[in-house]
Amino acid sequence: MSNGISLAISFVVVIAIAILIGKRFRLSSRYERKEKVLTPWNSLDQGIDPTENDASK
């Protein structure tokens, strides 16, 4: 019985540490950042027609 309790406590501690590390470093934000420069290719992804800006040249 004490092995089960110590295993459960260890599991809770490991999960808590993993959650704290995940919140601290924000690993998912690295993959979700927006482009700083809007290229014609990226503007197509956002639904902007890049040829409208080129018509005035």
C-alpha cells in the first residue's frame, strides 16, 4: 500500500513540474508566432491579393 501511495505522489510531482516548466518557457508560442514581414506568399495565406498593390507600379 505504501508503494502505491509513494508512486501516486511521485506521479503528481512529476506532472506538476512538467506543467510549471511548460508555463515558464511557453514552448508552443515558438510555433505560433506571426511573420514580421508580409511577403506576397504570406499575404495569400491571409486572403490578401498581392496583385492589387503591384497594379499601381
